[in-house]
Amino acid sequence: MDFAFDARTEELRARLLAFMDEYVYPAEAVAEEQRAALASPWDTPAVVAELKAEARRQGLWNLFLPDTGYGAGLTNLQYAPLAEITGRSPHLAPTATNCAAPDTGNMEVLAQFGTEEQKKRWLEPLLAGEIRSAFAMTEPDVASSDATNITTHIERDGDEYVITGRKWYISGAMNPDCAIFIVMGKTDPDGADIRRQQSMVLVPRDTPGVTVKRAMQVFGYEDHSHGGHAEVVFDRVRVPVTNLVGEEGGGFAIAQARLGPGRIHHCMRLIGMAERAIELMCRRAVSRTAFGKALAQQGVVRNWIADARVTVEQLRLLVLKTAWLMDTVGNKGAHTEIQAIKIATPRAVVGILDRAIQLHGAGGVSQDFPLAELYASARTLMLADGPDEVHQRSLARRELKKYL
């Protein structure tokens, strides 16, 4: 395994780091000021459009897509360090470079499984950053950690599908630019194979029967990143059968294909969050005095910083190994490692952010530093893309198989 950055990765890293320093970090405070003045909290601050235009001008656009026809054509190993950099400002940088979830996963689904008509109508404007999207899977009335529990009905009626169900924590759905939902439901609820009962269909936001009921809060506040999270009701929504993604019964497999690269993206961005937390810890430690000496001279603070550095280096190597395996033996060959990074990374980064908050005192939980928002994002990722316990269950089953 060779994790050294090749020439293209080095060149993109240098450009992306410069873009972050010159444009993204200065825009963080500007975005908050502009958002406070907007008529709706879900409207996009003007500075975001400026960042997107600049990123596109610099060729820092759609970096996540490995297909050269649609994206930058980077491997997972090449993209991983770039995702880490954008993770240092996770609520601006991924959007600015058109590499933000849930659009990334939705674009991957359309690129891999969409028809030519679906690609033209939805993928192309998503690639251009002209619209946003949402992925509607999680439901409030069942344990959605087990996707076979999903109760949303997708019934065929002639040349149409009729969709009925209630979803929540649908990321991106509060964004006024969200134009399309990928909805997962059951087309064959009585099928023999519980993993062949689900299908995915494309539902335009303006379809009659689609109601975005409310914004869902995260730790008691509204999460504006990616356009918020919403509860969405589908009340006998009708769409053409041509809106089916892939084949009937293929929804579960498509969801798994969608989540593989997404977990690399999330975990590398988490490492970027941890790196920013370490930077803030160090700056705070050398600038504040308590009990007669700088915080940086306190033994416990030094331990926190040292432990954080060790943890980040370990996590990065594990994620890079996973990216390399996905590139060389595919997602199935990297199954164990994909689950391992999903378990280890959010948990460890939450711990680092918790120490960084502690070091900042009251400032750590305030809006004056990014730590509280980073903490909420990292903690949420212990649930998103499958709770940690689901991955532990699957990983343990694979380990035990060797001895049965």
C-alpha cells in the first residue's frame, strides 16, 4: 500500500488549501451575517454563490465523482485528502465545490443507475450546481437502521407509481433550491427476499401530494448546512414509471452502492474537522493563562493535544487504506474497512471536539467558535449512514464466521 500523494493530488491539494485560506475561511463570518438578514433561514447566503463561482473558475468542482464524463475522474485515494481539507469548514467548503451531501450520493446514483432521460433532466443541473436534491429514506415510525423496515408504499397504477409515506431527517429538503427527491419505498412488500422489496423513484419537489411539513432540529437548533433536515409527507404522490431508478426491487442494492463512497467522504471530512479542532486547541492553549501559567503548560492540556494528534494519524491511515482497497478490490472487498472507519471515525472525532470545547470554556459552546456546530455534525454522523451499532453487528458477524 502506497498512500503518498501523486502529482495530481498534490496539485489539487495546493489549490484547494489556497482556496480555503483566501475565500472559504473569510466567508464563514460573512455567511452567518448574511443568513441573519435573510427573509427565510433556509435561503442561501449570497456569499455561497460567490464561492461556487470561484471554485468552478479554479477547477475545484465535482471533485468527488470518479467518472471523467461527469466529474474530476479522481480515485477514492486521490479524493480522500481533498475531502479532508473541505472538512475543516464543513458547512461551506463542500457546498462551494459542489461536493456536499446529499447531492454527492444522489449524483452518484444517477450517474450509475439513471436513464439517459433522468441524467439529462436531473444529473446535469446537479452537476452544474443549479439545483439541490434530497434522499428520502429514514422514517419516524420504524427503526430505519434496518432498511427492510421501511413502510413507504410505492404501488404501480398503470403507467404511474403512487407513493404514500412519511419521512423525516431528509437532509437538504428545506433548501428552496431542492428540486428532486430520491425516495426509497416498497414496491413488493410481500416479496420473499426482504432485500428485494424496496425500490427508488425520482419525485420532483413540486409534485402534488408532496408536503415539506417542518424543519427537524439537531441538538435543539436548526441545521442550516446542506439546506437543513425536514419531515416530508408523500400523500398518494403520482409519478411516471419512467421515474424508477434502476429496476424494481433494486433499491436496497442501490442504497448500499451509494453509501460506500459516501462513508469515505464523511470520514475524511471528519478528520478535517478534527484537524481544525486541534488547531483551535493549540491557539487557545498558548493564548490563555490559568492558575499562574499558560494552558499550554498544563499537563492535562498537553495530554489532550498529544492524544488528539495520535488519534487523527491513526484514523487517517485507516481511511486511506479503505480508499485504496475500494480502488483496487472494490466496495465488497473493502467491506470490513468501510464499516471500521464508520465506527471509529465519528466516535473518535467527537472525543477530540469535546476536549476542544472543554479547553475553550464557555466559548466552546458559543456561536463565536465553530466547535459546537462541528460537534453536532460529528455526533450526528454516529447515526447517519447507519448507526454505529449496525456496523458493529455486521463486522462482528464477519469476524465470527471465521470460527464457525
